[in-house]
Amino acid sequence: MVAAILPVNTSELREAPEAKASAAAEQQFKLALEGAKTAAPAPGLVPVVRTQLSAGQAQEALRAAWEKVTGEAPSDKTLALITAQWAHETGNGASMYNYNFAGIKGAGPSGLSVAQHTREGYGASERRIVDNFRAYSSAEEGATDYVSLLKRRFPDAVEGARQGDPNAFVHGLKARGYFTGQESAYLNNVASIASRYLGEPLDVHGAPPPVLDYQGVQSSGGPLDLQGLYAQMVPSPDSFVDALTITDQINRAALRAFSGQKEES
């Protein structure tokens, strides 16, 4: 919704065929093929951690973030809309990872990201890819970055949310490329969830969301056990994360890259 390692970027290898693998790189490929016992973490790449929130917890984080970023308290309709997008993007929180509130790609403000499976497009053009998604240490950080992104890059969506208009909100997201799926389907789901949230109180229950500490993984500098890390990824029916498939892709990419480099040597 505990880790993922980026697949080898074979496109970069094709763009620079003259580059020769160092002994260390060859050893890394061999280890990946022999069971992925060790591998060096990519810069900024952190473990995949399921950070499941209730709708009430997500809404409270988004309420505080909206006020912090925009300087105004959100209306009930505004809050219902942005919470509905959170629910749409995370399977009602069940597939929320690393406090990423709405499937935001790239690296977070702290430079952290995770590699996960996702789907791009819809219908006949739909494809399954592995991409980087932003990672955060807390629900507050994730919610604040989400609202900041909306304000900075999706002003029409922000205005739609401010007016409590699902059509304007979703169209503003689609027009600036927030999602690649079908706009009508996205709108129907977000509008339906927002309507439900307006009609019922969302209680905040349970302990506050914990703060994630990535420091031990980032600063250790030692080898990581890929199989062990992927075994800690717990996919759900709503999630696009598939630990075995990602591991298989890493091994296949390593094999292609290693074989190509050996032929060039």
C-alpha cells in the first residue's frame, strides 16, 4: 500500500556500450545470479514499508497539511476530495507504502524513494512497469509533500478541491499528467468516495502513525540480502507490488547486463 532494489538500467548500458564493468560490478552481478545474497543499495532507495492508515488518520494528516501549505483551513468538501484521492490511490489505505499519500513518483524532499510495480495507461495501452515512488519518514511529511505538489504543479486541481468540485479537481490532475488512466473512471471513484466521506464522520483510532527510521539501512554501507528484503514485502489484492516478480526482473536484468559486458571484454 521491507525493501526494494532498482532493476539494472539496461538502457543506460546500451547508451554507453564502451563502458567496461569493473571487477566489483561483475562480482555484484554474479552474486545476484547466484541467489541475490548481497547487493549494494541504490542511493536514496529505502525499504518498502507498508504504512496502512485509517481514513480518519489520513484525513487528519491532510487537514494539517492543507492548512500548513495553503495558509487556510480546508472546507469539509475540500478535505473529502483530497482524502478520496488518497483512498483511490492507496486502496483505502491498505496499499499505502512509505507514507506516500497519492502514488507520487520520484524522490521525496529527503531524497528517498522506493521501487515498485505500477500500471501505466488503460485498456489496450495499459502496461506494467517498475518505477520509483517517493518515500517519507512520517505521515505528516507525506501529506505535506502531497499538498505542496498539488499547489505547485496542479493549481487547477487545487482550485477544484477548494471549491469542492470533483470534476474540476480530477480534470486538473489529468490535464497536468498526474495520472495516465481513464479520466471518467478516476472521477467516478474519487467522487463516490468523497460523497461517502461527507456523509459519515471519520474517526481517528489507534496509536498515532509511527515514524520510520531508515537510517540503519542507509548508513550501514554493508550488503543487503535481496531475498530476505523482498520476503518482507507483503502485497495485498489492491497493490501492484509483486516481490517475486521484481526479484525475477532484477536477476534477468543482471544476466543480460553481465552477459553483454562479458562479450564486450
